[in-house]
Amino acid sequence: MSCKYRGCTALTSVEIPYNVTSIGYNPFRSCSNLVSIIVDSRNTYYDSRDNCNGIIKTSSNQLVSGCKNTVIPNTVTSIGGSAFYGCTDLTSIIIPNSVKSIGGSLAFRGCTGLTSINIPSSVTSIGSATFQDCDNLKSVMMNISIPLTIGENVFSNRAKASLYVPYGSKDSYTIADYWKEFKHIYEAGDVNKDDEIDVADVVDIARGILGMQDDGYVEFLADFNADDEVDVRDAVALVNEIAGDVSFAKGANVGGQVSSGHAVPTLSAYLADGMVSLLMGNASAYTAFQFDIHVDDDVDVESVMLNERRGNGHTLLYNKMGEGWYRVAVVSIANNPLRGNDGELVNFTLSDRYADDIVIDNIRFVTVQGNSHQLDGIDVAE
């Protein structure tokens, strides 16, 4: 296909007909106002699968051309050279874990609206000048422990940007060519970005779970177990690492499983005189937990307390999340298990003693070893 469209700022939409059999480097490079790209469904060489607003070479699953509205399908394995070149209105893009290579070259060059990029662990190569002239790129998240070999112009704005890397890999990046030239390099676990991983970071993870994070909070740093979700499992994993317990495999998503020998916790709750009591059985193996509680919009949760007979050096935090939902998180900085095996665990005081229709949901408990169990939601009995 001809390059005559390059830099055509009046172009807003493109439809590739069924009889196009060859498209070179992105023919729509620097068409900064392009918002829609469609390939005729009868074309056997190229496609725009999943309504992705892009051109994909069907035989190789390479994204050839994109625009500011492109959503990269998780079947794409590479992003071609110049695919987003000059797409100045591109402000964010999710690169799926299916992608192994980014750009023969120039893939995101001149994307001045791009402020952050997350490179998944599946990527094995980044082409030359891929993020050159991305002048507002301030944050690069690398999910790869061993630095890739890159050229000088891959991140031309690196002296003004922060690099976020997996736990344990910071030292490698600080000596790797061009990676070492980023303004700051932070590793997962250093949530408060003070270049030291300690209990203060555990508390900041808990605050992040509750939506109470400070300005500058970066979810990548709080997601210590690298499962794309920040919850109490990350807090427990970080406590284990600080304490020198390396038995927890970072990156393992154990979901609803608990390790052998740990009984599944049981929960019930009741309401009496404006106080909700959450009861837990089979608690002795667990060190941290979180859950959400929902009350009517005209009812407030005035206080939340961990039963003093159950806590064992634990910290409880809670926050109003909106639309009647409150989130509670409990962690032990020393990774101690809860005391006792049965009985009242948490008590809530409500502003209305006659409140009803109370629900507890999104319940997750984590063992000392970092394994977790997620429970079904429960209604609060009166």
C-alpha cells in the first residue's frame, strides 16, 4: 500500500478493502487525527479482529497500524515498526501478555501524549527508537527481571522518567546500558519510593487496598506478588520477604487455594443494636484478611474494631469506598497468625441501630505462608 497518506492530519477513518494483499510499514504514520481503522472482513491477508481499531497481519499476528483508539487484542504477538508513529493523541495503551516483540523500529515514536507504558513479561525484544521523542513519557513499568538489550534511542526521554522493575532486579537495571540512565529506578515493594523496603511499605500497601494512597502511589510497586491485583496477599508476601522467609513464590497466583493442612475459614455475621459482629471459625492459620461491607446510603459506619482477643500485633485500616461500600484490611507487620480459632473477629458500629440489608462481600484471607482463600459474600442476620 502506498505511503501517500503519511502525515495526513485530515484523515479520521480508514477502511482497508478486501483485495489489499500487501501493506508495508504503517502507511498511516503521523495521521494524528485518525480514530477508526477497519479491515474488510473478507480480506484474507489482514484483519481488525475484535473491533480493535487497527490493522493486523493475519498470518503473523503482527499489529501493522494503530491509532489513538486501538485496543491491542491478546492474540497479537508483535507490534510492527512505526505502528503508532506520530500518534500524538495516544494517551494510554495496554500491551497484552501475548506480545513478544515491540517494533522493528519506531513503533511509538513521537507519541507525545503517552505518559506511561507497561511492558509485560512476555516481551523479549524492543526495537530501535521505539519510544523516541515520547517527550512526556514519565513512567516505564518493566515486568522483566533481566534487563533487555536496548539501543540508545529506545527511551530518549529516560533522563526525565522513572523506571519501575520487579523486586530483586534493581541492581541489574542500575548497571545495564541505557536502563541505568533513567532519572529514578524503583523496584516492586518500595511502595513509598524511599529506596528501602520495610514495614512502612507494608502499611502503604494496606492503604492502597483501601484507596487511601498518597500522591505518587504507583500500583506496580504495591503489587508485590505480580498478579495484577493489589490486596492483602501482597502485604503478606512483602512481610515474608522482609522477615527473610523466601518460601512464598512471588508471581504465583494461588487464587482461592489454601495450603495443605489449613482449614477453610468459616464466616457468619449478625446485627444487634446498631453493631455488626463478624464471626470467624478456623482462624488460627491466617495472618491477614480484607473484605467489603455495604450499608444503606443514609447509614454510616462510625467505627471498626478488631476484637482484642483475636488480634496478635495486627493493624486494622478501613475506608469508605463510595455508594455505601466500606473496605476493611487487617495485616500483621510481624506476620503473626490471628489468636484463637473461633469467635468474634471484627465489630462495626453503625449510625442507625435499626439498619438492615447489610452485606459483606469480596472476602479474602491469607495464611502466614502467603496462600489465600476467597469466600462467598454473606448477608448479615438480624
